[in-house]
Amino acid sequence: MRHYASQRQPLAASISGAPATGIFVAINVLFFIGVMITGGTDGRAGIQNLIDWGAKYGPFIAEGEYWRLVLPMFLHIGFFHLLTNLFGLVIFGSMVERIFGTRNFVAIYLAAGVMGNVASFVAGPHLSVGASGAVFGIFGAFGMYLLLNRRLLGQVGRQQLTSIGVIVGINIVFGLSVSGVDNAAHIGGLIAGALVAFLVAPRERLVASTSPLSFVGTPRMTLQTGQQPVSRLVGAVVVIAVIGTVLILLETVRTY
């Protein structure tokens, strides 16, 4: 009988050991404090305040204010909006960062956040803010990792993949049933996160123990992680950049 042991616990959720997750949480909180200090988010004045801070707004993006594809992922309308996104970021972001590594996680988070805003721009000119596109990118990346390693991760991996599918499905259905939810940003971020993860997700493999005592009885098998080369991350970023640029140009020509 073979024994399987993991050198780490990729499915455990804790912000410890995930520095980029903590930094993104801090950035979101600091932006929220800044927005609240300078006028909040309520009423027409609040809308103008969010625009001043860089909210996604189609007509301004079409005029070349492309930073509005980046900054909205750090802006939120109200404390509950911030709290729900930070909850997803802390729980799932810390897992994805430990699995993929900090460098790849940062790329996934930013690519998903930007592509979520690109998808929102294509869907309509409305004002939109929030980290949910980036958080959905984390869902997509985690789901892709589980899918690619489904054989070795076994039943636990399949259960986690099902859970991700349920979470995403509930959020999409909820977004379709109420107003004010940017489903385009969610779907755009989800696809971008999954796409980047397809190229950079670590592949788990079983290796025989090198212990001097391994000749006694059956060999002990250990689950180890094989990280992808940096070139695949560069390729993923280039692919996302090209897709995003084409979508922006097409929407600008079509609508504006």
C-alpha cells in the first residue's frame, strides 16, 4: 500500500505566508478610507467622488483614461461591499498565493481585475468599482489548478472544485436577479484568472521518498509541486494584454 503525503496544505486558508494578499487587502482598505474622507460614496456627490478617484466609466475610458481599467479594483461603494470582497480575497487569495507563488498570484490578481473592467467597459458605459473581478479571477485560477491536478488531488480536490463552481454559480445567478451587480466584470475576471492559471498553474506530481529507510516495506510517495518557468507567465501577460487591447479598441470604435 502506498502512502501519500503533501509537503504543504494548499487548501488551508490563512493569510500567513501570503504577503501579496495582505498588501492587496491593505491597499483596498487605504483606498476606502481615502474615498470616505474625501466625500464618501452616497448620492451624486459620492458618485463624483468615485469618478475622481478613478472609477470605471466608459466615456472617459474611450477618451484615453485607461487608468480607469486599473484603479476600480481598489475602490468600493460602502463598507459591506468592501467587506465581502476582502473576505473572498483573504480566504481564497491566500490559498492561491501559496499554491502559485507570490509572483504568479500578483499577475493573476491584476490581470483579472483589469480584464474584469475591460469586460465591464464592453458591456456598457456605466460607472463600476470593486475588487470582485479580481476575486473572481482568484476563483478561476484556483478552479483551473484543481482541474489540471484533479487526478492527484483526489476526492478533496474534486470537492473543492465543486465548491468553487457552486460559489461562482450562486454569485452569477444573484447578479442576474438584482440590479447594480456588474456580472460582466465577474465573468471577465473569472475567465482571465483561469486563462493565466492554465499557463502558470503548478503541476503536482508523486515522487518516491529518498529516505535511507525507504527500502523497508513499500516506498513512501510524496506529493510535490512543479512550478512553471517565468516564460509562461510572460506569455500569459502578453496574451491578456493583447486580448484586452483588442476589446478596448473594438468597443471604442463601435460605441464612441
